[in-house]
Amino acid sequence: MIPWVELDSAEAPGGKERLRLKQRGTEFSIMLGANELMNSRLSGSEEALATLTQERLAGVARPSILIGGLGMGFTLRAALAVFPKDARIDVVELVPSVVRWARGPMAELHAGSLDDPRVTIIESDVARIIGRANAAYDAILLDVDNGPEGLTVEANDALYSHRGLAAARAALKPGGILAVWSQGPDARFAARLRQSGFEVEEMRVRASRSKRGARHIIWLAKTPS
């Protein structure tokens, strides 16, 4: 079996663990300590984050999309495939090394998506960008952690609190969609979404593109029109 090789590491926000980029043949993995945050073989649910959102925004002219978390670019590439040519897509990534990896060792995987004219890469905290927006986006797609528990950055909990959800709602246009990826279900978070005034769908989608394997959760929360 081909062994894993660590290509690079970066300080994760909070400083408790380091993010590590690993490669085995054509396969990539991003680890946080002993936890695998993402793997290039498993892209189905991240792609669904974009495609399910687009289905609910079909017909919206010149949609403006915010993607929180670049990762391995699965959500971005899926968004570019399904959203129209006049869409605007802001991708917010907190860790500069993740953007550097996308343009370096994982450039083939990202397939030029960062250079699409619809895309703006913003190296910042997505909560800060959301907090500054005012009815600016038709959709906000969040894949910045393993779910609402905020594994990577404790400060990410603010995204999923009542206060964070109120900020997301304020940043969305009427009828906008907040889409949140999670490794598993979270009844309390689903309840907070509804308490924050969203109409909520909870979707179970495969982690891989096949019909086998683990399922992840995507919440699709719509603001009133």
C-alpha cells in the first residue's frame, strides 16, 4: 500500500492543533490532529451543499453566493457548475495555507476554479464577513467545520448560535438560503434555525458519490420572501 506523506502543515486558529495536508498517490487528506476533516475521495455531500441550494434558487437573476470554507474546493466547483455565468461567488477561508495548498499541491484537484471570473477569494473569518453584510447574498453555504459543534475553531460556535443565525438571516436577501453542512444530525441546532425564523429542510446525503457509505446532514434554511 502506498504510504501517506505529509506535504505541509499550518497553525489552526486557536493554536491547539495543526492542520496537516497529506497525500497518498492521487488522494489528499486534511487532518486536524487525529481527526480527518476532509478527503479527496469523499466529495458527494460537499457538492450537494451547492447543488441543493441552486435548485432552491433556480430562476434568481445574478445570484450572489457566499461560501464559508474553501477546503478542497468541492462545494466551489459544484457551485460553478450549476450557478449561471452572471453569478457572484465569494469564498471565505480563514487559513491562508488552505488557499496556498489549493494553488500548489492540490492545484489539479481544484481545476482552476479559484481563477474563475465569478469567484472572489477572501482570506478572513466568515463570521466577520457575514456580520458586515446587509441583505447582500442570495445564499450562504457553510462548511467550515464538522458541524454545529465547532470542532476546528471554538469561535465557530458563534456561527451556529442564535446570534450567529440572526446575523446570517440579516445578511441574506428575502427568500435567501442558509445551507449548513454537518457530519451528523443535531436536533438542537435544527431547533435554533426554526427559532431564528427560518423555514428548515434537513437532508441526509451520501458522503461519497456512490450509493454506499456514510451519510452527512445538510440543513437548507430559507428566509421569508
